[in-house]
Amino acid sequence: MLKCSTSLWSADLSNLGEEMRRVEPFSERFHIDVADGHYVHNLLFFPDQVKALRKHTKLPLEVHLMTTDPLSWVDPFIDAGADVILFCLDSAKDPAALLRAIHARGKQAGVSLLITEPLDLVQSLWDQLDLLTIVGTAMGIKGADMDAGVPDKIRQARTTIQNRGLKTLIQIDGGIRRHTVPLMHAAGADYIVPGSLMFGEDPKTMRQWLASL
């Protein structure tokens, strides 16, 4: 069954603690998008905010660094309570070193691939990846539909993971809709990052539907 790393970007940002408690029973972890206004034209979440949110849940907090200098943010967000750190592959000067830095702090590490980036780019990183996040829409845009090439990229990643005997999880972020999730599930995804699908619907009913796929 697909698991949920629920995106707080789609919650009521004025009432995040209550929103987290409302959907926590139907989530495996929370996904926190961090944007610095440079890598993408948004400003989202920061370490002190994550530290404040940490007390509202016992679920793992997954921080997705959409920043121009991800290495500089690893320690501040881990110190704030992050359990998983993801970064955009094209933002890192040395992705392997960045993955090692995250693992050195005892946390799970992963990369996200833009819709324009092929899986070949992580060929040398597979053994270090706890999580591969396949971005389903243009980065930093909320509400767009899934790119048509996403299911095939999921299948390619699943084949590589199986052939190499890896434990890497596949997560899809962006374009999470009722009509796209079955395609992601059939292709072999492990996690989705629901936003409006979780906060805009009754979360219990949504998870029951997810379990039926």
C-alpha cells in the first residue's frame, strides 16, 4: 500500500499544529518543503519553525531542501528535529559528500529529481540513497498535474532497485491527484507526498481509498 509523507505546504499555515494532529493518524511522516527564494521563487519553512512543529507530532519530519546551498542547511534542520533530509540533485556541488554528511548525523538521506532529469544522474549514488524522490511537476509549483513521464521513471527506478538488491524507497512529489495516484501505485512507488489530497479531503476516507488501490 502506498504510504503518505504529508506535505505541510498545503495545510492551513496559520494553524499548523492542529492541522498536523488532524491528519497524523493517516500519515506515515510529514514532508516540509524548504525554499530560500533563490533556487525556487518561494519562501517556505525555516529551522526555528521546524523546531516549533517538532513538539506537535511523534511522526518523522522529512525536510526537502529546495535551496541553492543545501549543505549549509543540513545541521540547522537536523538540530531542529528533522529525521530525513532530501535535497535537489542539481543544487549540490558534491551530492555524494552531502549524502555522507546527512548519514554522519544519523539521519536518512535522499535526493529529488526534476521532471527534466534522467535516472542516470543518480547512477553513482544508489548505494547511499534511503529515498529517491521523483518530482512530478515543475519545482516549486503547487496545484499542477503530473508530468506524463513520471510512471515510466518510477518503473525504471523500481527495476534498478530490484536488480541491485537495494532498500531505497521511491517517493513521488507533485501532481498527487485522484487520477494520477493509481498510475504511481501501479508503477511501483512506495510513498506519495499528498497535499490537497490529504488536507482538502476527509483524510480517513482518502486513506481508505488509497488502501483499496
